[in-house]
Amino acid sequence: MTNTGTRAQAADIAVPDTKVAREATELIRDTTSELIYHHSRRVYFFGALQGAGRSLSFDPELLYVGAMFHDVGLGRDFHGSGRRFEIDGAEEAKRFLRGHDLPEDSIRRVWTAIALHTTPGVPAYMEPEVALVTAGVEYDVLGIGYDDLSAADRAAVVALHPRPDFKRRILEAFTEGVRLKPETTFGNVKADVLEHHVPGFERGDFVRTILESPWAE
């Protein structure tokens, strides 16, 4: 199922009516918080709207699964994984999609979209589904490109999936999701979260890591 890049409004964007999308919805609704569920749905809508506005041809089902699974790795079950939360979410999405016998290229796109959604500057140059998961996240969390969508479209999406006290609550979810594995924040944006919210946290320093490596020179 492909969106052919026509100008769209929020009313034109729908969640794909497929078995994969329906089961992804049920799974995320049942296993994540209300905060993450509504955020993930907004990421899909905002990503799809931006994709239409950029005339990108994308698979709505793959974009939807990427959006719905992108923050799964913040959950309690993954607090002790020792891996970046993005990788935990990507691996869960891979398992889910393999269980539905999707082609490996489709699975790779979703995995990459989730794994790279906190890596600014890279996803925009990759497949549309990869680019648009990140675009949806950046829109909902950071407000990047805020005026690229109309006030009416923003209001329509938020009416479906409200965001009360979202800034504080999502930062709290990020903190709890990575607090027990601070080493996984080296070189990525979640180090900023822990620096603000976890007393005593010391972020990794790339330059110091080079200078203190075991190499003599």
C-alpha cells in the first residue's frame, strides 16, 4: 500500500486497515503506557502528513509499524538489556513483522527507521519510511518543522491523540527508560536527558575517550 505523494490534510490520513496494523495497534496499546501509545500514533500521523507534503512515496503500513514500535524499548522489560533502547524497539518490531511473514526488505526498513530515529541528519537521506519515522518524532517531541503543517492539521491529530503535559511526561519516560543503562547514551541525545534528570550522571566525552585509549599515540 503506497501513498503517492499528493497534498494531504489530517482528514486524508488513515491508519492502514491491515491485519499487521491492527495487531500492532493492539500490541502497543496493551504493552505500553497511554503516553507512549498516543505519542506513537501522533508520530505516524505527523510523519505521514510530512511525507505527503514532501511528495514522498511511502508504504503506510511500514511507516505505521515503525512509528508504533519506535519507543517500545523504553519499557520496563528492557531496562536491563544493556542495549540502546532504539535497538530494543527495532528488534521487537523485527520479531513482530517476521511473525507476519513480511519480506526481509520491509523488515529492514522498519528496523532501520526505529534504530535511527534519534540520530539527526541521517534518516532524511534514507528510504521514505526511515525518514518519516524520524520526521514524525522530531515534529512531536522537538517541534522541528512546526509550521510545515497547518494549525488545523495539528489540532486534528492532537484531538485524536491528546498530549497533556507532554514535555514533562516524555522526558520522564526517556529518563526511566535509560536510567539503568547510562552507558548506552554515549554519543546520542539521551545523554542530555540523563544530564538534566539524573543527579551524578557523567556523560561520555568522545575526545577524552580518544586521548585515554590504550593506544600510545
